[in-house]
Amino acid sequence: MRIRLAAFALLLTAPAAFADQFIATFSNPSHPRNLNISITQLNSAGGTISTDNRRIARVSSDRSTWAVILDNSTARVCVTLRGNETATDATAMLSGGRTETVAITNNGRQMCPSADPGDIEILLVSFQ
């Protein structure tokens, strides 16, 4: 019975797993416990759809992963470091095994990949 209930609970959360997500992974050998970031979804006119900052996992002592469900009208996504950290490298891993080097702006704090958000599998960010 417990197994059936656990399987049913998993099914209830499954639709979110099939939705397009934007995932960003941050790494640093001395990753702070409370990295403060925001992920902003923008529409085609550049207007903000939403801003989120929910971390889905602290993968290890030097890495954390953040994600948001993409809105259907999202044309661009920007990730901003909101603490004292600055990005040193950002790469978007795209579908089909392609990659894109992402420009870091706003004094090393913001990354806005130029690829379609639905094409980005993960944004990898190194910071100091």
C-alpha cells in the first residue's frame, strides 16, 4: 500500500517535470551556503514576466542548481547574482549537444543567454 501511495504522489508531481524548465547550475570551490540569485523571464518586448529564486538542489559543497518553469510567452531569460559574488564564466548547454558562451554583464553579475530559452538545457556558471 505504501508503494502505491508513493507512486501516486509521484504521478501528481509528474506534469511539472514535463514542462519546459530553465535550469542554472552555479559552481565555486568555496560556494557559499546561501548563494543569492534571481532568474527573470522576459517577453518579446523585454518586459518582465516573472522573477524567481527557488533553488532546487544543493548538489554538493561546491555546486547548487536552480530552476524555474518557463512561461509560454518567455522570449529571454536572465540570471542575476544578487550577493557579493561575480561570475567568471557562463556557458549555455543547448539541445543537440551544442554550446553557447554567454556574455556576463552588469559588473559580472548578470547573464542573459541569446539562445531561445526552450532550447537551453542548462546554464553553467562559475563564480568567485
